[in-house]
Amino acid sequence: MVGVASRHAVIATHSTGRAFTISVRSHTVSTDQPMHAGGSDTAPTPLELISAGLAGCVALYTHKYCEENGLETEGLAAEVRPLWRDNRIARFDVILHVPAAIDPSEYAGLLDVAQTCPVHNTLTHAPEINVRIA
């Protein structure tokens, strides 16, 4: 399939110090740096948002799987622990917290769904990144 461009650009503009406001469709997200990195620590860092995106995507897709299969969803959570190496995230450890009411026979299906969410797919199949000056 040929790639389809998003209709919505994501734009980051400087706010103050090391903080930026990012426009995503009709929403805004903020980023900043911790104080030891020259920021005011008013928001997550961009790399923390990557971890947040992975956690949110895994949580969404496993929640949908549970709903579609009549499984308990109360208490379902996706935890992401990034492992840092050489000034980048070298590994994401994703821990899926499932309700006790879910039978272990369902774990394989939950893991399959967690490992095929769009953010997981994007991170495991690195996208091409083109940078240019407008």
C-alpha cells in the first residue's frame, strides 16, 4: 500500500525557556525539560511523550480487545519503562497490568494486540524521517 499523508500537521512553537507548545489538530500539548537540563520542568520531555504515546496506544488496543471479547477492563493499564543508553531510549519495557478476572488463557491474545498497536509498529519499523527548511 502506498503511504497516505496525514491531513493534520503537528507544529511545535517556542513558549518560554526550554518549553514548547505543540498543536495537534484542535489540541495542544506542552513539552519542557527538567531543571537540570535548563528547563522549568513544567511538562514532559519530547522523549517522555514517546513513552506516553506507546503506553496510550497499548492501553487503547488491549482495552478494545477486552471489550470485544467480553473481558474485564477495570484496572487494565499499560506501563512503559524506557531504558536509556547513549542519550537515547534504547529499549521500551512494556508491562501490561491485567485485571485478576482475566484468565491466563487470554494473555496470548492480549500480548498479540499490544505488540501490533500502531505506535509499537512505528517504533519497531523505524519510519523514514525527512528534514528540510521551509
